[in-house]
Amino acid sequence: MTKTLAVLATLIALLATACGGGAGPTGVASNSPTQAAAGSPSPTARACCTKVTAAYSNISADDWIPWYAFEKGIFKDNGLDVDLQSINGGAQTSAALISNSIQIGQFGGSEALSANAGGGDLVIVANLAPVYPYKLYVQKGIKTLADLKGKNPKAKVGVSNAGGSSDIATRAALKAAGIDPDKDVDIVAVGSHANRTAALLAGSIDAGVDDPPEDLELVKAGLTPLIDLAGQKLPAANTGVIMQRTYLSANKDTVQAYVDSLTIARLKMKSDKAGAVAVLGKYFKLDNQDALNNAYDFFMNEVTVPYLYPEVTQFKDAVEILGKTNDKIKTVDIAKMLDRTFMQSAQDRKLGG
């Protein structure tokens, strides 16, 4: 089971070191050669097990693939003993990664971009949500974009964290709809995806992006989707698989095994709807089968793809929006932030079908 991150980085480092063969947070090089041979017809056999401390930033279906890989033993099949932790929010997960409290983080590409603009050296090896997986929901009294724009007092639009994935998605959607997110509405940071949903249900914010399966509760409460971002298939770096470059360079076998596991998990989820839905229900603590089935159809058909490459184009909105208040954003070489070789190896071996 996952567990909430509740120990200091130093303690994690000691625990990881104590388990022989594991790669600690500082990044201990593997003794075996890199096992990413292109053209191999199946996953490379790896001895069990290299310990990895990973974390996801929100209870969101963006993280469904690693949850499935964890619950179904796919990480272990690929030689990894993954400690998969939950951290509340992308900014907090990014901070944990930079402080070496975790080795692999699953959070927004925009947070990684901000970290690198501030002197970090984070690398993205996969993108679990290559399009915005959201709809913008509004309260009952808001029927049109004009209602949202002209609300007096200004409409409060909730996001998880300033500069995070939901913030970028929200601002991009509002701008495309002719609403200035800095002038026409008040953007309010509420801390996490779960908090955003709760705020919408409580009526403490007027609008906010959400996605299945949680959005079913919003519909039941009378909220309506005003903008369908997912349907527009806009490129987005919504949830990356991210690590420090020092860790990647010292642990290429481990990184390849992690990417392989995600690729295999996504393929198996396509033929195991019941198993995938059960995993999602466990993490959301939800037993509404209609909501879970809708989430499966939505994410499998509209959001994820067999090979989850990170792409430069996915950062267009983040660079434009964050660059308005941080000049250093535009100096970051996005291409150098991305390492496509691990996903390319998985595709060369046809792990995703």
C-alpha cells in the first residue's frame, strides 16, 4: 500500500542504504550494464529487487498507470521494489525530489520547469497525461462564459498550486475562451486536486477544473462543465515522470525498468478493465461503478497513449504563462529537460503493443 511521506530525507537515505542493492536517494550507480537493448522482443530480465522511493502528487487518475503497476506487481516483475508514496501537491512533490527525499516524482511538468528555472536539473522521462485531462466546472448560477467573466464580485476560480498543472490548464482554458485570468477572475490556490473538488462541492469557489471519477459528484451537486479541455486534445505536460539528472545518470537500469513497467502496465490495463477499475476505486476510496467505468473510458481513450513520450510542445502553455512573472522560465532549454531514450527503448521492444 502507499503511505504518506512522513519521514525526513536523511532517514529515507539510511533505510535505502541499509537494504543492499537498492539505489539510495543520492543515486548509487548500478553494478550491471544498462539493460535497454533496442529491438529485444520482451522486457529485459532483471534481478529482484532494486529499491526505489517514488511519489505521486495528487489522488488523480493521471497516476492510474503507476498505481496499476504497483498493485499488479509489474514493478517487481521488472526488478524494482517501489515504495510508492503520496504527497499532497505538485510543488511539495517537486521539493521532496530536489531534497532527495524521493528518487522519482510524478507531478506537473510546469513545477519541474520552475525548479529548473531556479537552478535545478530535473529530467522528465515520460508524461502520464500528454493532454489536459480536465473540464472546467462552474456553480449553478453560472450558465455561460459571459456569466463567469462578468460575475460581481469576481468569480473565484480554484487551482491546486500557483504555477502547477491545474493552474496552467485553467489559465490556458480561460484565455482561449476570451477571459483574462489575471483581470476577469480571481485565481485561488487551494492546495491539491482533492481540495479543489471539495471546494467546488462546498461552494467556496465558483469554478475549477476536474476530471473523472470525481467529477460525477460535481454533476450530482448541480455543477456543470463550461469548457471541455480534454475534448480539445491540447498538448500538456500535466503529469511527468521526473527525477534529478544525477540520479538518472547513475541509475539508468533502474529508470529503464521503471519506464518499462509503466508501458507494460498501460498495455495490460487496456485488456483488464475490471482490474484497472478496481485499482482506481481503491485509491479514490470509491465504489461507484458508473463513475469508475466512465473514468476508465475517458482516460484510456482520450488521455493516455501506448508510449508516453515527453514532448517540447507540451510545455508551450507553461512557458507562456509562467514566463510572464519569471524571466528565467524562457531561458530554460526544454529539450534538455526531456530524455526520450527510455520510452524509445520500450517502444523498440514493443512493450506497449
